Amino acid sequence: MKMSTKLLLPAALLALLTACGHAPPRNPLAGWVPSPNQDVRRPNLIVIHFTEQESVQQSLDTLRGRNSGGPVSAHYLIGADGTRYQLVSDERRAWHAGAGCWGPFTDLNSASIGIELDNDGKSPFAEAQVQSLLLLLDDLCTRLRIPRSQIIGHQDLAPTRKPDPGPLFPWKRLADAGFGRWPAADAPPAPDGFDPWTALRLIGYPLDDRAATVRAFRNHFRGQDGTELDAEDLRILHALATPAPAAPATHR
């Protein structure tokens, strides 16, 4: 069938504009000589939040607008019924973490994927929501090659500012599925002379305010509040900060 030239021109223009929309940005001050030795920038960890709001719709409005502190966003929001919403592309920088640090990472917005969970901060997390989160974590860690141990809470990186996802979040459930870090149930007590502050730093926690850091650690690994370390905290810290022994070599 012969197509009119009048129809071909708009179609060709539309195709050109679409191609340009997906093309990588190029600096007009330099000639474009592309190298194949490149890749997209990948996040190195995943930060879990709770919304502390009343509904998914309220959270969607917040994450796409401005609040009293300015614009805020996250890559994903998961409703209590397990419905997943993506607000920011994985390779883009979402404004979810704010000031804080985790190990060597100081610009957490640039280094992480942010996942918000529809939760008021006082209620247990719904089963459908946890199942949906586990599925999303598996996808993100597999597809973006994020280490499965690098799943943390907002409070972990910003213990002086943030309480989420709070002591009710099921971190052990995630660990049982292979995400995050968790001590072995049979880990021995910490030895005499063990330094918990060095262990906290090695795990990734900031130590600017030690009481706030202990509270974040206890919320994460004990599901309890508190600003003083006890013997069980020391046992957990020793287990987390001590490298696992290497598996014996097999010979054929």
C-alpha cells in the first residue's frame, strides 16, 4: 500500500524525536566518539523507610510534591496490600535518605535505592507487604548487582534524625530470606576486651552520637529501644563484625 508523503514526514519526525529522547546527553562542546567501555551507574545499597502517614495516596502525594523541608522522593513505595509503585527510575537519584552516612558512603541519595513502606510507624508490617518487599529486593539485588548484605534502615544511616523503619520491622525475616545482616543464633559471647565501637564502625554505623547509634542498632537487631549496650548486644556485634571462617578447600 502506497503511503502519502504527508503521512510519512510526521511519522519520521516522531521517530527522530523519540530516538533523541532516549539518547544519552551529549556535551555540544565536544565531538561524540562513543566508547563501548561503559555502564550505567549502579547503587550500592538499599535503604528501607516507613512512610509514617495515613494512606498510600497521601504518601504518593508527598513523594511527588513538596513538604515543609522541601521536595522528597523514593524509588519505590509498597502498600500494605503488597502493591508496588515506582516513582523514580533505578538509575536516577531519588531524594529519600538526606544527611547521613553508612561506612564509606556519605551521599546516600547517590549510592542507594530507597523503598518506602506504607506504615504509620506504630503498627506491625502486613504480611502481603513483607512478601512484596522480598520479591522486590530479590529483583533489585539480582538485576542491579547490589550486595544482598547491603540492606539497611533509614535510622541506621541517620540515627540522630530518623526512626524508620522502627523496632517492629522484621529484619530477621529478611535475613532468613538472604537479605541484610544477622548474627548466627549460636554465635558465642564477645571475648574480654572486645571493642563494640570499632565493631559498629566496621558494620557501617556512624559514631557522631553514640547513644543515637546504639538506639538504631538495638532497634534493628533487638527490636528494643535503649542507649546502653548489654552483653547480648556485644555478642551480636562480635558476630557481625567477625569475618566468617573460610570454607576448607576441596581437592579432587
